[in-house]
Amino acid sequence: MQLTTARLSIDRLRAEDADDLFACRADPAVARYQGWRPARVEEARAFIDAQAEPAPGLWFQRAIRLRASGALIGDLGVCLPATPGESVEFGISLAPAHQGRGYAREALQALFHQGFDALGWRRIHASVDPRNASCMALLQSLGMRQEAHFRESLWLHGEWVDDVVFAILVREWKAEANAS
Ligand SMILES: CC(C)(COP(=O)(O)OP(=O)(O)OC[C@H]1O[C@@H](n2cnc3c(N)ncnc32)[C@H](O)[C@@H]1OP(=O)(O)O)[C@@H](O)C(=O)NCCC(=O)NCCS
């Protein structure tokens, strides 16, 4: 999967991205609500090496780059469902210097467009810690609905944390697109 937007190019992670991926994902502001927190650049290298072709039931990760410079500013993870028609899950991270500029929204709008309009996806969801205010706002801005709030359901980095699920169906995406 490759996506191009007005400002971004979203494509495969390359071996030479390891330093930038590590710098982004090891930043405490980015790592706070994430399961994967690389402690050393070697972990980012191994993560990139382990990337496989998109396949049912597995996560794959893409680099988010600025088209103007080619710089890696974040990453987008997608998990295709094991059974066709079930929900596609995503996760997104941006380096702090590139937050607050609409890049995450732009990347996800492109993902929704490709998934719903070209690839036949039926439903997309994301899971977020409710303390993660910028991510909650991002998901709402995409027209996603909050479907569930699981209290203290995940053990993450030494504490039980809540998990909120947001989702959108293809018909909801198309209705919103037609209304705007
Ligand atoms: C979640 C995360 C990707 C959201 O990033 P973000 O930069 O807040 O989201 P966007 O790129 O959509 O930017 C939206 C903000 O940019 C502003 N903005 C500026 N220019 C904009 C433009 N051209 N278009 C849209 N929004 C724009 C918006 O007003 C909004 O600001 P606000 O939050 O003050 O209202 C980011 O906070 C992050 O990487 N967090 C750490 C990793 C993480 O926790 N990920 C979640 C796990 S799924």
C-alpha cells in the first residue's frame, strides 16, 4: 500500500529510516500511550527488517514522509482483518515537531479513501487511551464514532489502562463525503 496526498507520501519503511523512526517512537511524548517503545535504535532496525507484505490478520507499517523533503515524520500501522469484511485497524504516530499541522488527518483521509473507495473495506476502527486527547480529537475529526470504552482493560507499562474504540463504516464515510 502506497498513498500520496497534497503534502505527504506514505510508503514502505526502508533500512535507512531506522534512526528517524527510533527518534520519533522513543520520544516520551510519542511513546506515552503506545505498546511499542524502542529502547535502542537496533529495535527500530529489527522492526523495519521484520516488515512483511500486507496479509490478513497481520499488522504492516508504513513511513509517513513530507513530499517536499522526503523526511520521515511518522508512521502509520494497518492491520488487515483475518476474515474479509471484518474491521481494518490502524494506529498512527507523528514526531512532535510535525504535530498540530493536520498531517495525521491528511494521511488517514487518504487511507480511508483508498480502503473504502478502492479496496472494498467495510469498516475501519482504532483503539485509543482516553487520556490521549490529540488522538481522540483526531479520530472524531475523521467522522469516527466512539463505540466502546473498556475500563482498565489493558496492562500497559506497569498500569491498567482504559481502551476506547472508535469506528467508521463505509456507508458513514460515503454519507459524510456526499454531505460535504
Ligand atoms: C495522535 C497524533 C498522530 C495526532 O496528531 P495531530 O498533529 O494532533 O493531528 P493532525 O495532524 O490531524 O493535526 C490536527 C491539528 O492540526 C491543526 N492544523 C493545522 N493545520 C492544519 C491543516 N492544514 N489541516 C488540518 N488541521 C490542521 C488542527 O487545528 C489541529 O490542531 P488542534 O489539535 O490544536 O485542534 C499525535 O498526537 C501523535 O503522534 N501522538 C503520539 C502517538 C500516539 O499516541 N498515537 C495514537 C495511537 S493510535
